Amino acid sequence: MKGKFNIHELVRESVRELRPYSSARDEYVSDGSEMVFLDANENPFNNGVNRYPDPQQRNLKALLAEQRGVATENLLLGNGSDEVLDLIFRAFCEPKTDNIITLPPTYGMYKVLAEVNDIENREVFLTPDFEPDVDRTLKNTDQNTKLLFLCSPNNPTGNRFSKKRITDLLDSFNGLVVIDEAYIDFSEAESWIVQLRDYPNLIVTQTLSKAYGMAGIRLGICCASPEIIAVLNKIKPPYNVNELTQQRALQQVLQKEAVQREVRSILYERHELMKVLPEFDFVVKIYPTDANFILVKVDDAHKRYSQLLGKGIVVRNRSTQPLCENTLRLTVGTQEENKKLIEALESLN
Ligand SMILES: *Cc1c(COP(=O)(O)O)cnc(C)c1O
């Protein structure tokens, strides 16, 4: 971003003026002493979840902040990153007026959220090697371009974007740059979180849904400047991360070594798959990947998808995405699952 950056100029007027709802659990914060809670109309009989959850998720945030080397003021947690992304739209994009930029082929939720929030989505296709086209991206911006979504490593292509191109976009774009790092734990690249101090217009999102193996509990992480986080905090639903999720997430994030073991195993299995896939004559191209999936171009994606389905294997046909004609996206499974995939591929004709 050029010149002096002022987040308050980007915030929607209604959000700037909003006085947030203050929940019971926001007004009184326990200091650990025995208190009688008669403030939130809860059922008093203890079953583990009869109380409202901590609206600021303090314990979980403290641990996540420590692991990421940031302050808790740099974090907002959501009901999956999908909620985090929606909050970003609602905080900064005025319906029917503002616009965003996405770089297809990419994660489908940005477009859906733009539609739901009545925001124009300007699509600037990636280059043939799936990198952002910096000049074309910047040419498509105007006064009302609030957000630019960069998914790196990118879904469904699997590659991470070049550092230089992301830096160029961060330097030149006057709105907020959202870097979606759902797959960062599978990549050798460092997270962009370390750049938060240098770029006040940077938002990094992460999730427990992929490497952490917790897609079912829905926990998304947003890292940004304390000013951006304060804006998002103002509009988030008070109890957006439920008690069971906070508890399970805390347990899992503490199991750092177990998670790393699983990631290493997935990376090993990915390597093995990358070795055998070129042997199939219907495989036309295998794209480089920094994620827990492999994008493969085949002779006829619809045909191969159906054949695999017939053998009990569900993959994702990504052919409708631009630049992805006849591609299948294969998630790396366990050794046993991958063996089944290979056997099924061997039996295709
Ligand atoms: C899977 C995925 C997410 C995760 O979303 P959650 O709502 O946290 O499960 C986010 N971004 C991308 C690009 C993904 O592929």
C-alpha cells in the first residue's frame, strides 16, 4: 500500500459507528475466584456446557498467539475460516458499492461470500503457471476495491505464490490483502504472519481444518494488526466459537508433535503419489504442490472421475475452474487409502 495507511478509512460507515452488543460474559470476566453466576439466564445445573463459552476465547488464543509469535490482540477466531472471511466482507465492503479482487482458479468461497454480501467480484485469472499477474491485478482496482484475496498455497492448484509477487501486491494495493494460508502447514514456506508488522494492510487466515485434523469442530484463525482485529471483534457474533470447539482445539493445539507426525506422514505419502502418478498413460500433467492434495490433468476428467467413483473412490473434478480443464484434485490420504487409489487407477481402461 502506498502512503499512509488508515484502516478507519476502509471500514464501512455503519461499522465505524456501531456500538457492539456487550454480552454477560464480556461484562464480567472471572478472575478465578468462586462467584455465583446469575447474569446470563443459563441453566445452573452443571453438565459441562451449561454456561456460555468465553466470547474472546482467551485460553485458546493465548496458546495460538504464543505458537505464532504474535500477541492475542493480533488474533480473531471464528466458526471456521469461512466465518472469518465473511466477517472481513461485512466489516469493509459496502454492498452494491464496493468490490473485491479474486484470482481464479482459487477457493470458491470468496466468490460465494461476495455474492451473499452483494459485492462485485472482479476476477483476474492467474498466469498459466498459476501465479498472480500483478499488473493485471492492479489495473483492475479502483477507489472501491477493498479486498484482494490471495490463497497461498492455492486451492485447487496446490502451488504457493512467489514471494516477490505477493510483496509487490502488498506494496502497491491500497486495500486489504487477505492471504489465505489454509495449507501453510504442508508448505516449506514461512507464514506471512511474520510480515504483519511491515504491512498494516495484511490479513492472514489459517484454519484447524486441514493439517490439524479438526475440520469437524470448525475453527478458523485470523491474524492481523490490532486495529483490524478490533474492527472484526466489534461485529462478530458474541459466542461464535462454541465451548466444545474451544476445548477440543486447545487439546489438539497442545499436541504439537502428534500433529507434526501426521503432517510428515502426509508429506511422505504425497511424495510417493507424485512418483507413481506419471506412470499412468491417462495422466497428462501433474502440478507442483505445497498442499495436502495434488492437481492432476488427465485425458478426460469426467470419465476418470466416474470410473474412480465406480470403484468407491471420491476425488474432486475441478474442470469447471478456469485454466483447470480436465483436472482432478486428489487429496492425500493414509498409506492404505492411497494404495486403494493406485490400485483403482491401475485397473482403469
Ligand atoms: C479448506 C479451506 C479453508 C478452510 O475453511 P474452514 O472454514 O476453516 O474449514 C479455507 N481456505 C481454503 C483455501 C481452503 O481450501
